[in-house]
Amino acid sequence: MKTYTAIIERCKETGLYVGSIPGLPGAHSQGETLDELNNNIKEVIEMLLEDGEPETESEFIGTQNVMVA
């Protein structure tokens, strides 16, 4: 079992949660709730893994707060 980190945002226009997996091409989805998004993005990852472990484009390191005056 492997764990992936999703970046989650909320679309102002639709109100939907939008998630993507950094560095994993094609791994993105949306949902009306966080649970729905989690299930949807899990399905996307499972489909991508059907042909073997995809090669990632980058490695997720983390997030960082940036202060601007």
C-alpha cells in the first residue's frame, strides 16, 4: 500500500473541492464533499496504477507559508 499526498482547493465558481497529486500526471479530480473527492481521486490513482507504477514528474516536499507586507 502506498500513500499519496493530495493538494486540495475549493473552486469559487462551482463550489466543488478540487484535488490533484503533485508530480503524478493525470491524477486530479473533484467532488461536492471532501469524502467524495477522496473517493474520486483514489479511483483515478487506481486506474493510473493498473499499468504499473507511473513515473512521477516531481517529488512533493511540502507546503510553505509566505508573508507579504
